[in-house]
Amino acid sequence: MAIISKKICLVGDFGVGKTSLIRRFVDRQFSDQYLSTVGVKISRKKVDLILPETQSQQSIQLLIWDLEGHTKFKGITPSYLQGASAAVVVGDVTRQDTLDHIREHIDLFLSINPKGWVVIALNKMDLVDSENLDGLVQKMSDSQTNQVLSVYKTSAKTGAYVDEMFELLSRQFISKS
């Protein structure tokens, strides 16, 4: 059986944890050191899923593009988004301005990939009160289009919901292929 290969872009403002989410998912690691991504960094991970309908295994190769979040490079970001099947739009729950920009990131991605899928990652959930976070998730969920599959409260530090987010996208790709 051929392995499906799909491109996923992680987008969001600088310092929201895009690189940390990728490192947690791909390498099972976390570091407190902040290293700004310049341009793009591409990681790969093979995901094996058991399909509930047939109990058969399907593998999918994820090509995960870590796009820098600095606005001075805004002009080149659209070319990096070309051909992506999905985006994980990341906001930092400790910085309201990054959450305010989530809609802009979604709109940009969907303007380039109108048939793409989006997952929202409200990252750094380990740093805030869970009651405040639930309201934020509800607010984000209510204001999204049907191409936004889900809103996750993630933590690259603890690993909370990181695998689930990428598994949801992987299942979406398989069901639509």
C-alpha cells in the first residue's frame, strides 16, 4: 500500500510555540530555549493509523513546515503555504495579541489553499487557569468556518493534545483520499 504524503504548515505569530509543538510531536522533546525560526524548517513524521471501518492500518507521511512568525518576512510566507493540505494555526494563551491574529492567519491560509483544513492550537495551556481556557476555546470554536476542524488546548511542554491534533489531521487526509 502506498504511503500518502501531506504538507502541513504551522503558522502564527513569533514566540507562540510552533517549533516547540513540532519538536514535541516529531522528536518527543521540549526545550525552554527560544530559537527564532528564520524562513522555514521542514520536518517529517510517519503516522500509522488503524482505520475503524476496516481495522486495517494506513500510514501517512506528514511534511510539517515550520514557518517563521516575524512580520518582516510576511511577503514570502504565502509562497511557503502553497500546496499545503492543512495548517495548524498557533496562538499563545498568555499573549492576547497572538490570539487576535489567529483569524488573519486562517484567512491567509485558506485564500491560498481554499480546500485546505485548519486546526487551531491554543498553546502554553500549562501556564493559565483552565477555567479561562475553556471560555477561550468556546469563543474560538464559535467564530470559525467549517474548514476549521477543531480547537485544541495544547502544551508543547507537557505534550497535552499535541499528538491528538496531528492524528485528527491525518485521519482527515485519509478519509478524503
